[in-house]
Amino acid sequence: MISMLPESHELHIPTHESDYTDWKLDQPPVKIAEYANFLADVVTRLITDADAEVGRWKEFLEKSSQLPPADRARVYDALEAVIATEAGNGQLQ
């Protein structure tokens, strides 16, 4: 699922269709709002899946810099909550 997160320079906004040629896209492009909602859902799932597993958080944080600011903030808030919980349980050293 982590592979669904965006990479640097991966987003492409197509140009307007040509008026003088007959080619068109086979399928309509994904709307920006739909893509943002999709990313938010992926982030929610990855936060849930990461739980308190350090390896998953490490990989997730490495990819989080390309997320929209609101999703990136949710990742950091969730990690802070996990750290606080684990520290309260005496499991952090």
C-alpha cells in the first residue's frame, strides 16, 4: 500500500485536448479532488496498519514528504500519539 503514495514529480496535469486532431484520451483523467480523497484514504489505512511497528513508520515517514500538508500533519499527529502511548506503557527507551 505504501507504493500508492506519490513520488516527487509524479503528478501530471494533462494539457487541453486538441481541437484539430481526432485523438482523445481513452479514459477521463482523474480529478484533483478525487486524487486528494484517494490519498487521504490511503494515509488513513497506512496509519492504522503502522500501529506501533517501527519499521512501518520508518518507511511511511520516508514517503510522507510528498503528501499534501493536511495528510502529512495527520501522519505526524498519529506518530506522536503512538509515541505517547508507548511511552506511557513504558515500552520506549
